[in-house]
Amino acid sequence: MEITGAGTIILALCIICLVLLTKWQGNSKWKKMPPGPAPLPVLGNILQLNMKELPQSFIKLAKVYGDIFTVHFGPRTVVVLHGYDAVREALVDRADVFSNRAKVPAAEFVFKDYGVLLSNGERWKQLRRFSLTTMRNFGMGKRSVEERILEESRCLRDELKKHTGSFIDPTYLFTLAVSNVICSIVFGERFEYKDEKFLNLLTMLKETFKIRSSSTGQLLNSFPKIFLHIPGPQQKVLKNISSIKEFVMNKVKEHQETLDMNCPKDFIDCFLIKMEEEKEIPNTEFHFQNLFVTVINLFFAGTETTSNTLRIGLRILLKYPEVLAKVQKEIDLIIGPNRCPSVEDRSKMPYTDAVIHEIQRFGDILPLGVPHATAETTIFRGYTIPKGTTVFLLLTSALKDPKYFQNPEKFDPSRFLDKNGGFQKNEAFIPFSTGKRICLGEGMAKMELFLFLTYILQNFNLKSDVDPSYIDLSPLPNTNGGIHQPYKIQLVPR
């Protein structure tokens, strides 16, 4: 019986796969690593994983292999940590080993290893220290961050009033409002809600976030040499990021022309002054490449997650009108109908605080977190993890860990209240991650969520276009849990 040409190719591929598999199994580097499904040569485990629903795939694997296991995305080996205890042990107890940021090929192609988000070592330390100090002390006697958020809250209220009587999708309005806060800090200006350039910028941001959350985004990071050079939605991401970078570069040029060394008006000015101060230092980290990428990092991080949390929060309150009524009652009691909310009010409003925490926990905006990497070869829970291994800290498994949250799939603000109705913390509440790499903008995000939400609920009653019992709070299918259902809402002035 003759073997056809196609049959010969298939046979050859099978032999090659067997040889590669044998070599892989014999590689001592991987022998003492955590267990996991057997990978195929070249492809790894991508055929065994649902690349469109990775968080759920990982949760299923944890039931088989435990809270630490290994998977392979093509040639990339990834260790996954499941549950709050494993995540905390890595990021807090073993922070020096697990606090490196993993290589993200799609981002590296555009940003190299510049900026504060994906860098490591001395670069990351210097940029994070500078960014935190500048954000905390921002204004140097000028308007505080709280004042900027309240100003934007008033602009958002006025814009929402224009839609009185209509059901609207609040996505873009929330994105515009939240983005304007970080823009006022970074660029020194806010943008009108109908500004075409600003709207286009946010459209590109949403497209990029959507594609990054898709299976295409995962495949791009698994096989960058292939996916960077073939047609597909990933090319849109690269184009969008290049356009955003061009926008930032133009803003930096404008700042150079108006810079007052004695009176910086925003983050870019502060960075330019630092560049001037260190211009004689040969290996300074304060140069244009780090400025461009750090500004983009702050813009991305300061826009999408907080605006999505607000959008999901209102949808949850539509689903549970009894919770909404209690929040508005507390707002009326502590703030009243006329005075603007303030950050100081939060400590006097335990139920509202509990609801916001539960919105963040239940909303689960970044179920996979941002990938980490081991800074050195280490032994973790009896397994050897080589230096440079990518580590996924599964944040969703911490936020919905039944050991720390009873009935975790249920929305229940009372889990953040003590028996006397006071607010109580839960150590497994880590929507901003934890440890050395905790979100740079955590403080501002918390402030934004409280002030925006209370300001909206102080001024408006919420009305759904469907019966609350029909509201589906689950994420959209095939988005890796990162994108939630669109909806429409009517905001009726109180």
C-alpha cells in the first residue's frame, strides 16, 4: 500500500512531535515544576484550554492539580496560582521572588521594556517611586485630586441630565468622566465630552482592551513571531497603540514649549523637570522613552478598569433595587441633597462602603490579573520554578475564594459589615492585586468610585429598561471574563 504525499507529511510531523515530546520530558529544567496537563510539542496546552474563557479553564484545572499548576502556551511555560492563600504567599511572603513583571510580547513590540507598568529592576523602582510621589503630592499647592474628581462629577451630572427621559448606554459617558480625571493630572487639561480627538482616543482604548481580552490577544502573546506578522484584529491593537503614542508625543511637545521649571502644572511637567535635573547622569531613567510609555501606562490604567467598575456597579444596583434604596438612604442621611460628597464622608457611610467593595469583588474586572515572573529560580510549595517563568496570579480565585467569602457567586454587601453594621475588611479583597506590584492608582481609583457613585445616586434615581429579575450580571461569553454585558439605563433626577 503506497503512502500518499499528504500521508508522508503527516507521518513526518508525528515523528517530529514524538521526538520533541521525548526531549521535553527529559529536560531536567521542567521535571520538578508543578503538575499540569501534558503539553503537545510546539502547541503546548492551547488545544486543551479554552482560550476564550481562560479564567474558567484555570479554575477547572485547579480542581484536578491543586492551587499551583503548570500550563504551556506554545513555547511559553506558565505557572498558575489559584486561591487567595497561594496568591498572598507569592506576592507578599515571597515578594522579592514573584514581583517581577512577565514579558508581554504584544506590549514589548511597541513599548520595549520602557515605562512603569511592565519594567523591572532599577527602572521600575525609580519610575514607580517618582510616579507615586508625583501623584500623591500632585498640584503642589494647586487643586487636589478630590477637587478634580468632584469637578468631573458635576460635568457628568450635567451631561446625564441632557438625557433625562431616555434610556442610554452609560459606557462612554463613564469612560469620558473617569478618563478626564487622569487626563487633568497627566496632561493638565480635561476634554469636552464631544471632543472628536478625545472620543477617538477612547474608542481606540476600548478596542485595544477588547482585543487584549480575547483569544487573539492570548495567541498573540503565545506566538508573537507569527501573529505579529499575519492579518487579524491584533494588527488593530498595534495601530491603536501607535496612534495613542503619537497623541502623547504631541502633548509632550506642547509641554516643552510652555514648561515653567518653577511651576509644574501636571505629571508631564514634573517628569520634564526631573529629566532636566538628571540630564548629566549617563544612565538616568528619566528620558523621553520612559516618559512616553509611563504616560500611556497611566492613561490606560486610569481609565478602563475604574469606568468599567462604575458601569457594572450601576447595573448591579438595577438588579438589586433594595440595595440601591439603602445606599440612597445613607447618602440622604450623611450628605443630604445639596452638599457635594467628600472623601471624608466614606468613613461615616459603612453600608455604601460595603456595597462599593462588593461591586469590585463581584464585578471581578481583571480575573487574570497582570502576569508576573520569577526573579530567580525558587522552590515554592515543594516545586522548583525556574528564573523568568511567567506566573499568573488568578485574582478571580482570590475574590471568589469560598474560604474567605461565603457563597462567593452571590452579590452580598453584608459580607463587608460586622454585626453592628460597621464596615469590616476582608484580607482576600485584592481587586488591585497585592504586594509590591499593587496597582499604582489604587488610592485614586477608590476615591473615584466613591465620589462618582455617591454623586450620581445623590442626584438620580435609576430605572432599568427590563425587569430586574431578567438582568444578567455575568460577563459576555468568550471574553476571558473581562468584558461585561452592555445595557441601557434611565437616570431620573431626584
